[in-house]
Amino acid sequence: GALLFLLSKVLPNSVVANLEHQFGGRVCPNFFPTGPGTGTGTGTSPFIMLVHHVHSFTKYDPLRAFQNKFILPEGFPSHPHRGFITFTYVLRGGMVHRDSIGCKQFYGNERRHNGHVGQWLVTGAGLLHEEMWDVNHDDSNTNSAGGGSGGDGLCSEQELFQLWINVPSASKMNRPCVYLVSNGNDDEKIVGQEEGGIRSEHGKNDSDSDTIQTGYAVAPTVKTNNGKVITRVLVGGYKNGDDSSNSNGEQYYYSSNVPLESPMSILHVTMEPYMSWSMVDIPPSFKTAIIYMRRGSVAINAAGGDDSDEYSSISGVSDGSDSKNGNEIPAHYTAYLTPQGNELSLMSGIEGGDFMLLMGEPINEPVQARGSMVMNSIDGIDQAYNDYAMGYMGRPWDNNLSDDEWRDHVEKYPSIYR
């Protein structure tokens, strides 16, 4: 990672982006401005932060054991959250989740994860959770859709996005709940599965107060332009403006059933070179729109020209210099869009395009974020950390605990909000 950072000062951004994708070493947090002043005057609400992780773990690396024991473990040991949603979306590798409401889950983009590519965690009034990399050298990066190198048994590649999403004040103290997001294979929606995919220790999702709120959500995949453009509707909905229409010429509407606290859409789009992509009938309340380029590049409104009915790019930021073309978004840039209608049109560049699109209706309330808590005021943040110190969200545990030991710990020190 340090070497790639230095190379980014002398090499073109596209070259460094390809090196990071191949070898790992990227941890890129985008802390979005949550207040007035970003294009529309509403900031980027409800989106707070997007982090792009790219790592690799080599099987025979002599430094791994030392680093794991004495410096940093391979993942994120138990820590508290309150007042927002974390959405973790895995493109390569996977994660192992355990929390203080007694839920353990596996998810990722390898065969062993059975299509469960993400997790939608509503932190609610508070819980602790740990997220550790699911490193398995015998089943590594065999899913070509994740962009892996083929599973040679020596290197486990890991890549994910984690998004922090604000919720209205009326929802901040709700009961925590957690959902696995599937890639659209309904056959895999089995709760309580014991091998791969999910292990929800307390079984099915229901309204019984003695049962943990867990469940599944499905993210449909849309293929257009003869399969050269793929849109995964992770959250919310998407209406396609290209070649996906029924016999009456009406465009199809695709939607995920992830439970929402406020209206939004989160899409992952991949495009082969020089392909067009569009989204139509965007709700007028969606004043926030953000594009993060994972790979390649796209040009905003390239096909339609200067059309007042379409969104347009207003700024781009990244580790490199500004784009020469004001409407072009290169790899690892973040672009904030301003609404000028109800359509968005994009054209991919010579290397294709691979991006995350975040759109939503702003939550017009004060927001305060500090550490791992998101509330509406400084007093609310202080109260959250006081409740954590009192043990109301559970007590931290060692990430080396076995499942039985962790389960005993959570039974003794659970989140009181479960």
C-alpha cells in the first residue's frame, strides 16, 4: 500500500488503479460532506461514508502471523455502533461477522458464500460486532464476476465496499437487525444454513421478541446491451433506459427488497468499453447522487449532450489530479452530481467502466458523527458512548474466541436492545 501511494505521485492514476486492483493495498475512505454546500445544498445525505478496501493475503507470507498477533488482526475486532446502517458489499473474498445480539454470518463473493454478496446491518439503538476477513486459500477468487485471479491456493484476494448510511431520528433507537443480501438466486434463501452462506445462530426472522431479527434480501442483476452492461440493484430500485423493455415497449423496473428507512438506490454497474448506460424516471426527491469509479472511466451525459432533463457532474475528487474532461470520471475518483431532471446517461471509456452509484432522498435533520456513532446532536453522541461504557450494547470480546466461547460471552453480556 505504501509503495503504491508513492507510485501514485509519479505514475498515471489509471496505472496505479490497475496495480492496486491486482496486488491490493488500497484502503480509501470517502468521508462525504453531510451538511449544506455540496452542489444541491443538502450535502450527501443520507450517505455518510464509503470505504473501498482492496487487500491480499498470501498463504506463505512469513510476516502474516507476526502482524496478526502483535500488530493488527486480519479484520476489525468487536466495536460498537449506534444510529445508522452499515452496508458491506464484497466483490472478492469474504467476511465473517459476529455480534452482541448473537448472530454469526458468512458472506462474500466466493463459491462457499452461496451468492450472499453483502450485509445490511441496521445498528439501531446499539450493538457490538466484529468483521474478520474470510481467508480461505482452498476456495479463493474463483468467482470471475468478482474479478479474482483464479484461485491458485496461494493468495486470497479481498475487496469490498462499506457504506455508512444515516437514518431518520425516529429510527435511531430501533431494535438492531441484520440482513444478508443475495445476488438474486432465490434457491439460496435458506435461514439457519450450517455450511457456507449464513449461520444465523437464532434462526428465522420473525417478530418474536425473543428471536434476533435476521433475514435475507435479494439484489436483482440486470443485463443490457447483449450482456455487455451489467447492473446489480443492491438497494432500492432501477428503471433502465436502454434495451430492457417488454412487448409494449415499456421499460422494466427492478428493485431490491432490502428494508429501507428512507428512499434511496445503490447500484453496482460494470460496462465493457464504449458502452452506454442510463437510468430513467429518477424520483424528484433524489437530490443526492454520487458516483465512485472502481475501474475504468465513464463520461456523464455523453450520449445526450447538454440536456436539462439529465443529471450532470459537478466535481471530481481522488488521489490524483483533476480530470481534464469535466464530464469524465476516471478510476478511483468520486463525482457528485446535481439533479437537472429525471435521467442519468453514461458512456464508458476505452477500458470500460465499473462504478458504484449512490442516490437518495436527503434526511433534512441535523447529523453528528464521531467515531463509530451517528446521531443528531453532540449530546446524543455523548449518550451513545456512555451507554457503550455501561455495557448496554454488549461487552467487547477477543476475536480469537471460538464460536462456543463467543456465544457464551454474548449470553452473559448481550446488547440489551436485541
